[in-house]
Amino acid sequence: MTLDPDAFAKLLVDYCLEVEAGDEVLVRSTTLATPLMLALQRAIMQRDAWALLRPELEGEQRGFLENASDRHLDLFPKLAYEESRRFDKSIGIQAPFAFGELDGIDPDSLGRLARARQDLRDNASNKRWCLTLWPTPALAQRAGLDLDEYGAFVQRALFLDQEDPVAAWRGLGAFQDTLVASVSKAREIRIEAQGTDLTMSVHKRQWVNSEGKRNMPSGEIFTGPVEESVNGVIEFDIPSSPPGVAVSGVRLVFKDGEVVESSAAEGEDYLRKALATDEGARRVGELGIGSNFGISQPTGMILLDEKIGGTVHIALGRAYPETGSKNRSAIHWDMICDLRNGGRLSVDGEALQIDGKFVI
């Protein structure tokens, strides 16, 4: 695989997190990401900071859920809470052993666990954080590529194939500044595609330029729509399953901001129970517009697929407070709608994107 873990670690430590001397940096992933975790340990320590590695074993998450009592599902260890309060920065690396790792686990248990750990997520989200991925055989298979091909694909998505990756990310950020400027005073967004006609208000909401600081790779602008304003129907033709769960072919109908009808070709039981997680799970916490045209095809990974240039995504559940949204939930589930074949994205009646191409 051509992806250089040391170059990757340098990008994460210097550009994404801007690690400084004395920082305590939490690094979470599975053991399949060992090359990147060790590279991050070296890079973080070279900046006179602390690297706190938290590797997950194969089968660990499933084993926890299969053996969990009410205590395990509805509470959390005191030590986990203290850690979530005390670290300075964090990196989460998605590196799954397999897709469908949690098949057969009761979705109610997953919902209880998500609700119980809301305080841990809130503590972590208030710190400097970055989410990324490391190529694994499961990810490559999901994308229909061999591991070397997938590694090269991820390298391009990270801009690590370019002479100066940081300059490339700053260049994308500058382009996205123009997108933010074009929608900053918008009142209404409309999404139209096959089986989709959805409107929402973004009046007085803030748009955020996601230029690779929190997600790596990135390439989107996003906001939080007015909570009661989402109306219409939307179909998601790019599968976007949460880790360990298979869900595809999702269709949602909204009325006054709330999901009133839902269906899925695969994983409908999980979808239904996820929507029942809490009051905020049936509302939209985020609207995102993908702008990374270096990610050219869906791969089955939300982190990558939601950034595809020519797509939009909405997230059910938890919002980002900096957008002005107040929606709270234990879930944040991004679902992706492809506009590259007959789709249209309009801002106050004027086209921003037609067939996945920006027209500004």
C-alpha cells in the first residue's frame, strides 16, 4: 500500500490539530490502524506532547454488547468520563475489521448506549478533534477495490499525492469560502433529484467551511437548518451505514421539521429504532454540500462519501452549535443524496448546482 503513515501523521498533527508542546492527544482506532497510530505517537512526541493511544481489539465492541447488563448500557465508567474531560485534543481513526460487525445486535441496545454516553461525546466535541480513516481490507472490499488501489484512492482524497498537501487543502478552503459567501444570506434551500423534493430554511444560520480541520479528508460546507422548517421527501441513493450496521435505500418524508414516514431497502428495523432514540433523532441537525471532486465514487464510508463533489447530505440528530442549530440528540447520522445525474440544488430559487456541478 502506497499510503505513507508518517506523511499522514504529519498532516493530522500539524494541519488538522496544530499540536503544541504539552498537549495531551487521545488517539482512538482499531489495531488495524497500528501503522498510523504508531506514526502519530512519533509525530506527537516529536512536538513535545503526549500521545494517549487507545486501540480497539477485533470483536471488542460486539463482545461488550453481547455481555452488557443494564449498568453497561445505561451508565459509563467514571474513568471514561474523567478522560473525556481532561484530554486536550483527539483523533478518531475509522479502521473497521468488517462491515456488519454488529449484525444481530438489538438496535435498542445501540440506542441505549448512545443515549448513555451523550455526556462523553459532549465533553469530547468541546475539544479540538479530528476524524479520519485508515485503509483496511474491509474498506477496500466495500469500495470494490483491492487494498493497494484503495490505499491510492485514500491518498488522493487526502491530497497526500500532491507536492504540498497543506497548500492543496488551503486552496480547497479558499474555494469553499466562495461557496459560503454565496449562501451566507440565503433563506431557503431546495434539493431536487429522482424521488426527492425537499425544502428547508437556513435563514440567519451560520455556514461552516470544512477544510480538513475536523474531518480528514474533508471538502464540504455545512449548516444547521431551522429545526421546524424541513418539508418534503428525500431519497438517499448512496448507502451510508453507521459503523457495524448495514443500511441502504433510505427514504424519509418530513413535515414541519420532523420525520413522519421512513423506509429502507436494507436495515429498516435499525432505521426505525434509530429514529426513536430521542426527540432530536427525527429532526435534521445538519445540511452539508460536498465539494471534494477528488473523491469521485462512493466507497461505503460516510466520512468519504459525504464529501463527494456533486452530493448533498443531511444528518439526523445532533447539530453543531456553531451553526446556530439547537437540535440535540444522541445520534448524528449523515445520509447522502447524489445530484450528479439530474439533480438540482437551489438557493432562494436560484440554482447553486445542476447535475452535481456548481454554477456560481
